[in-house]
Amino acid sequence: MRKANVLMKLGANRVVRRSIFILGTFAILISIATLSKFYSIRSLFVADAFCSNNINQGIQNGLGSEAIRTTIEIVVEKIRKEMSDLRDSPTDSLSPAHLLRHSAFLADILGLVESVQEALPLSEGIHQNNSEIKAVHPLLKPKQQSDEPAEFFLIEEIRKYVKIKANRLGKQNFMGANGTFTSIGHACFAMKKELEEYMDYDVGEICNDDWKLAQKLMVHGCDPLPRRRCFARAPQLYMQPFPINESMWKLPDNRNVRWSQYRCKNFTCLASNTTRKGFFKCADCFNLSHHEMPRWIEQINLDPITNLTADFLISEVLSIKPGEIRIGLDFSVGTGTFAARMREFNVTVVSATINFGAPFSEMIALRGLVPLYLTINQRLPFFDNSLDLIHTTRFLDGWIDLVLLDFILYDWDRVLRPGGLLWIDSFFCSKEDLNDYLEAFKMLRYKKHKWVVVPKRDKDDGEVFFSTLLEKPPRPFR
């Protein structure tokens, strides 16, 4: 009789172990199938998805797989613990109570496995839906997909900014859109820490003195920056600007600039500094009376050997298209002197620049001119064929990549009207690179009005200046 009891207990023990083994194997198979769903070999071929909406789809899938992985870990841990207890327990300890406990354990495991099984079709359905709606307008996507970019960031202000704002009336607005789609540059995702610092503020309060951080983000491709709901910090004692008949050639009031991020703390310091290297690129631009006053009005910088200069006079340029040049863009490093001089010829010029270590934008505005705070990364905010003139100096030089130069020149061509003028002013580069850059300008196939190459004598005679005045053709049949 005793032998029969032992055999019964051994049989029950074998059944329990076999059940645990089967369920454990089942759980492991489900885990392998689940992980293969979320980490398929296909994911190895989507490295470029960082610049698309699939970034946040991956994040959402990652969250789902994390929950399933956690469930599987619980199942495995429970099986291991039960097998350990069973191995350590005496052979004759399998009473009906123990069998009941094992039954409860198996039911617990079965429930966990079933929960994973139920999650699999849902994940598969979401993946299928995502592939189907890849090319669909964001507002037509399922609700859980509409805020994908916002899920990448932790700061609530960024999340609110990026979310699509549907029109309150549920209809298309006058622009033909059924919502507002605020955007940030794709490089913002690579500068998450800096962008979250920029957007970390109290709504309705004064913004931090962080324009330098904002400019760093813009220069590194996080452009356009998101709007903010805080008040821009201003100088403590802002004084009324000088009248327009005085402001053009007079240094502004020092109290109208926030100097905390600059080496110089006043305009006198900037005007007296003659260093050509260091804290900003245009070291003499604030010297209005000596350096800036004669520019584009008098012949200066004549080469002593060739008797040539890379500087063209405004009067000579305007005489080529008399009465036709009315509006233009100056994309340069400077304090707005070109726009000031063009104003004297009844030409309105907007000056595009950023603050290269000095308050260029503030200086341009305080002179009574229009500053456009714009980086080289951004498409020009003008409509096609709308400008009469584009001028650039001390900006496009021999440091620039040739492919980037192509993109810039084609964008300038886009906004120049047929017959408009492109004035490349004192572009300098090494003699070895000169032909490559000249070919970039020649590919525009513009009419040449002026084209000159002059040695740059301030170094070891290894660089040259190049200036040209080109006219955009009409292209009537293209």
C-alpha cells in the first residue's frame, strides 16, 4: 500500500513538472514570437527614419514591447521559483493542499500567457495600420498617432507646441487646412537636451537670457525654433532710439542692448576694436565714421600692383538697370551699412544676419533699418521671383561646402525676379579652390555685367577676392 502511495505521488509530481515544462516552453515560444514582431530584421534597414514620423512610432512600439517583456519575465521567474520549490520539497510532501497550490500556480501562469497572447493581435494591427497610413495626412491618422513628435520630448511646452491644433469649428480655414501644423527643425531631435532647456520656462513670465542658446540651436540646424509663451527679456533701461535723420550714422545708445553675452559691453568698445580675428567676423563694422562711411561710395582697397579692386560702387550697379532696382536682400555679416546706402538711392533693402559675437541685429534695427534674423540653413522667406537684388559680402567665403553653396544659389535664384541682379561682393577663397567656386556661380547661366578676381594681399598671397554682378535671365520656355 505504501508503495502504491509513493507511485501515486511520483505520478502527480511528474504531471505537475510536465505541465510546468509545457507552459514554460509555451511562454518562451510566445516571447520569441513577440520579440521577433517588435525587433524584426526589417528594423535594421530604416536608419533614415530619424528624420520622419516613424521615430515616434518606434517609441510607441518600444513601450508596447516593454510591457510584454515585463510579463514574460514574470512568467519565467514564477516557473523558476516553483521548480526550485518543487525540487527542494520532500517526495512525500505532495498532499492535496500542495496539488491545489500547484493548480493555482498553473492557472496564474496561464493567465499571464493569455494576456500576452491577447496583446499580440493588437500590436500586429497597430503595425499594419501604421504601414497603411504612412502617406496619409496627419489629421487623418488614428488619434494615438497624431501627436507622435510630441512624445519624443519631456518638457510640456514642446509637447503642446508640436501637437496638431485642429480648427475649433471643425472646418477648413481660409488657407485650406483643417488644422495648424507647427513645426521644428529635424535637427532639434538630435539636440533634445538644448531644446528642452530652451523651452523650460514659466508660462507668462520673463524668458531666460538665452538668445545665445537659441542661436546655437539655429546654427546647428534646429531651425525654425518653436514659439514660446514667455515675454522676451529686454534691456533694463531702454531709451528712445535716435531720430531717423541721426540714427543712420551715429552709434546707438548703449542702454538699448543686452550685453551679457558679448565680450564688449558698449558700442564704443566695438567701434574701437581693430582685431580682424577673434570675437566676431566683421571687426570694423561698428566703426561708422571711418570704415563704414566710404563703402560702396568711394573706390577703396585698390590693389597696388594690378590697380584693380573687388569693390563695386552702388552708383555703377544701379546704372546698369536704371529705375528697376527697388527692393532687395543683403545677406551679409555687417551692421546694415549696405542697406543704409541703398536707402539713399531710394532702394529698400532687408539685412539678413545673425549675431556673430556682437549685436549686429540690434545695431541694424537701431539705425532705422530692417534686420532679418536668419541662418544659412533656412530657406529664404520670400515668394518666387519677387526681389530685384540680392547682395552678399563677408558671408559666402571659401569655408562653404560646394553642395551647400548650390542649394543657396538655387534658392537665391528662386526669389530673384527675371532681370534681377545677384551681386557677389568680395568673395574670398584660396587660389586652389577658386575654379571650383567659379564653376558654382557659372552654373546659374546668368548674364555677366562684372566679373573680377583680385589678389588678397593681407596674407601670404595664397588667397584671392572674387566679385561679380550677374543678371537672372527670363527663361521663358523652361
